[in-house]
Amino acid sequence: MKIYITYTKDSFTEEQLKQLNEVGEVIILGELFDLDKAPYLEDDSEKILVADPDWYNWDINSEHLSKIKNLKAVCLSTTAFDWIDLDYCQENNIIVTNIPKYSTDSVAEYAIFLMMSLAKKFPLQIKTNYKTDYSLSMLTTEIRNKTVGIIGLGHIGLRIAEICSGLGMNVIYWNRKEKSVPYKYVDLDPLFSDSDFIIPTFVTNEETKKLITDDLINKMNNNALINIVNNPNEIYNHNLMLQKAEEGTISYAFEKYDDKVMDDFEGNVMVTAPYAFYTKEAIDRLIAIWCENVVSVVKETPQNIVSK
């Protein structure tokens, strides 16, 4: 079995590389390449593709997959799996695995950092070069006794709820199904109108895209939305959010998905590079689970399989 890894070799320990070499022939493609000239396209032997999204511009489509002969599995380096054509894989008996829960703490902590940044109007401080200004426009807020509304109570949402509760906040949530948790379940309408801070943590798919409608956004007033797990343009009207932030009626935080930076936006808008997942601990867990997934596929006991 050939194991083609699109990632850097030095990201793996010697023990992990040994673990992989014991179950197959490991070929590391550590440099980005033209997908039409991918080395594995000329290989007729059975293979597993160990894929990182940066090598594929977040899109492993059916056209590319159809060119790969004897592909048995694709082991993704992410929790998200919307960047691979899952229908094609299932129709052609190609196993797809992902990396669940590796960055739960990292992402949850980042959400709290962004929430604090908005509460203390850190974006406005940065944009005014930290000029001291005791006007009402720079008046900040405490988070104790404030309400945080979490949309999607999966692993990340639950961890955020735990941290916020520990900080003395009131936690409410919306989820597809009500859960047995010490937090109040509410519909989306009151969540958007009653929360001081709103944090969507659901996974993007066809069902959840545009879950956050313009009507919900327009219910926001003097509150904030923190987005740390989704591309803003895929789950709500990003431009409307920016418009309301410019008007000063809301605050808004998100990881950037284009070349714009914080100075490009008016109002209390916090923009960062996509670093929420990027901690040493999370990456160590990711690589370890990734290797385990590959070994499990070769041994025909696949773990962390994803399907529609």
C-alpha cells in the first residue's frame, strides 16, 4: 500500500514515520504542486491519500479524485470534510476520515479571546494607535452577568459554554436538538435579541448554510457576534454584519478569509488571521490522530470515518 502524504515531513516525529512505514510505503509530498501533475496520478498501485487542504486549495473535487487510480482512502487533516466530494467517494467505495475534537480547547479559548477583545473595544484601540479617549464611544463593558448565546452545542460549543459559565456569564443555546445540559435552550429569535455575545459553532453543511438569516441579524442591537469556525460568507450575510458594525449598532469578530485587515473595516470589528486551531497541543493531537487513522485504514479497521 502506498501512503501519499501532502504535508511537511518535519511535522511528524520519527516514531510516527516509523509507525506509518510499518504499514505501507510512505511518500511525502512536502511541497505544493500542480494538481494536474500530482505524482500519485501516475501510480497504478493501491494508495491512501493523506491530505492537507492547503495542497488542494480546500477543494478535492470529483474531477481530481477520478484521476487517482486504486484510491482506497483519503485521510483528511481537518475536522471539516466539506472540502472533499464525499458523494463521489461513497459512490466509489473510497473511505474518508477526519480529525475530530483535536482543537476543541484551542478554538474555544480563541473565541473567548475575541469576545474579550470586543468587550474591551480592542479593535478601536488598535485603530486609534492606543490613544487615550474617555468618551462614550470607548466605554467598555464587563462580561460578568452578561448573556452569551451559543449556536450549536457540539464539542466546541460545550467548551465555550463551560468557560463562559466559569466567568460568571449566563449561557443560553440553540441546537438542532435540546441537550441535557445546565444551560437554557432557546429559539434563534430570542437568542439573537437577548444575547450580549453570540457565538456560532456549528459545522457548515447544506442544512446549516444561511441558518443565520438577515432577519436574525437585524434583531441584534448593542450586542456582538464572534465567528471562529466558519467562513462568514457561507453562513450569513457578511456585508450586513459589517454594515451594522459600521453603524455602531453591533460589534463583530471573525477570522479573515481574504486580504482585508482590521483597518479596512469601520466600527468595533476584530479581524485576525485563522489561528484559532493553531496551538502546539492541538497540532500534536492532530498529527497523532492522523497517523492512527492511516494505520486503521490499512489494517481494515478504519476509525473516524465521515459520511453524509
